[in-house]
Amino acid sequence: MRRSLGKMSKRTRNLGMAQRKLTVAQRVRRYAVGSRVALDHQSQHDGMPHPRYRGRVGTILGIRGQSYEVQITDGRALKILIIPSVHLRLVQA
């Protein structure tokens, strides 16, 4: 039996002051349709993508509410994920 409870939890060494806090600028970031972004997990758990997509690079297809539709490739399959801007970062070309 596998134990996956600790996979997403913080280690005791990383709790408290060392934990990354989200700034206001990170929460209100806006991206243009067609820009390339990388999926980056932050401390906010709301709308966080599955850990298998961590570090993937995709293209923004559109805006849905306060989140973005991001198209990524998973093997040969094209997938569309709906992710808040907190979990995205711009990829430099």
C-alpha cells in the first residue's frame, strides 16, 4: 500500500517564517491570451492542478472567471486545464 498523505504536505522545517507567502502582485496577475506559461504550485490550495502537471509549459487559450484555460500536452493528448493565475508564471521566450 502506498502512502501519499505526505506528498503535498509541508515539512516541519518549512513551516512558519520559511514558508512562501503570496504577495498582492502574485494574486492579481493578468496574462494575455496566447502567452506561454508554466504551471507552478503555490501555497494557496484552491484551484491547484494535479502534481503530475507541475512544471509543464502550456498556452493560454482563454479566460474563465478569475482563472485561465491552459492547453498542455500530456504525451500525445492535448489537455485543457482551468487554473487560477496564482499557479501560473510567465515563460521567457
